Amino acid sequence: MKYYNVPDSLVQAVEAGEMPSDEEKAQAASEADFAIIELQSPSMAMEYTDGRPQNLTYGEYTADAMREVSIGYDWYHAAGTLVQYNETPDESKGDYKSNRSRKGNTHAGTPENLELIQETVELMGDKPIIFILSMENPMVVSEFEPSVDAMLMYASMRALRGRIVEQLQNGALSRLDRGHLTANALAQAVQKGDHVACEAYRQVCSFLAMGIVSLINQLNPGKIVMGGRLAEIHPGLLLDTIYKEIESRTHSLLVGKITLEVNQLHPSPSLLGAGAYAAYQELSHPEHLLTAFADRTALYARARELA
């Protein structure tokens, strides 16, 4: 069964391992019913050694609203070597404090992602655009949210595994086996209270919560339903983490009006949705059903005559 059309020009380009030309993109947009864009949130490092600030957008970001001198610091000798824990800094000899502030520095972001969104908006015109965002890290969605018609966000199991692997590499104690981080193993570890698994799970859930906060502040929805394997691991912990983020980052008048739920649908909701769509299409045109019924009745009557 065909649920929606994928323009042939795009299929051929993908199968050939090529990027479609501008003409092929325009032709595809004219044939398409809607567009789907799927991207990951911006990648982040704990601290960029080249002085770049953290960037929560696809576009360029300059750290203007930041203190001139950081609160945290390290001591260095005049020669640039780090002062060790058993040494006492001596400013008279040129020892100095590092300044970790990124004020005035710029992170270029990933402008190609923003350009992809803008290009799709221009090509599709008034046709709907669905944006699917993998929340690997926190993100501010205001730079493109007004341009899309629907937005789906999810925090992936890959993000959860990545954070667990990072902690295990740093020597954290856990019952988890780094070489066997299956979905079931992660779920059991979280449910049994494994410190590493629970900490990583809360962190990934908080990233998802930040994206939800952005949507609440802009769209003010009445209900938000979360689904997927990540939500199934520990629904209670997921909802608790997200509620705390919402309470601390949104207006109190909005918090009381929002309902958060974990998806309770059939394990194959896409199959149910496709079936519902097919049924809707048929029931929207009862004359087709009457014609099919008449044809089948006539065929049955003819078969009886031949018998």
C-alpha cells in the first residue's frame, strides 16, 4: 500500500548516490504532498580548546551575554605549564589565573543545516513541512520553528549509549558491559538503579525537556505525548525529569495547563496510522464502496450461475 508519494527524481538521485540538481529539487517540490526534514541537534563538546562558546543553534552564535572573567580558573606558571596540586602559585614569579570566559567569541554553528531548512521552505511554498529533530543535546528551535508546520522531537538511544560509554571510559563503576549496551540491558540497569545508567538517562531526558520547554514557550500546547524506546525505559523518571525542567524554565501560569503523557498506543503505531488513513480515504468516498460492493455482488451471482 502506498501512503504518500516520494518524487521519482529524488529516489533516482539517492539510489545513484548523488545530490539532486536544483531543477530536480524544484520538480520534486512541485510533485510532493509535503516535505520531511530530519536533523540532529547541534553537537557539543564539554569545552572547546579553541575558545569557541557552546552553540545551541544551527546558525552563528557570538557569546555577548557572558561575564568578562570566568568564576572558575586554573593556575599556570609563567612558562604556561599547569601549577600542580602540591605547588603553591606565586604571582611574583609570573604565575597567573586562566580566564575561561568565551565572551565575544563566535561559534560558526552548522549553517548548512539552516540553509537546508530555508531552501526547503522556499521550494515547498505553502505546502506543509514536518521537522523531525533528534535531541542529542539541548537546542533553541526559535530560528526555524516559525517556518515549519509540525515538529517531532525525540531523544535517541544512541545519545544514551554515548553518555554511558563516556562515563565507563572515565572509570565509572557500573554493572553495564560496554560491549553489550543493548536496549534491554540499558532499561534493566536504569530500572535497577544503576548509578551510571540513571545519571545518563536523566541527562538525556533533560535534553529532551529543554526542547519541550522551547515548544511550550512558543506554542503553549495543552498536551504533550512522548513515545519511543527511550520513554519506555522508565516512564516515571522521564516524566519527573521533564516536569522539573518545565517548572524551572516556563511561566508558572503555563505549567498548570500542560499535561504530559507517555504514549500508550499499539507497539506499531505507524501501521495503525496507515490503516486509519487508508480507512479514512475509503470512507470519505462511499460511492467507491457501493461500486465495489455492486461489482462483487454481480461477480458472486455470475459464479452461482456458472455453478
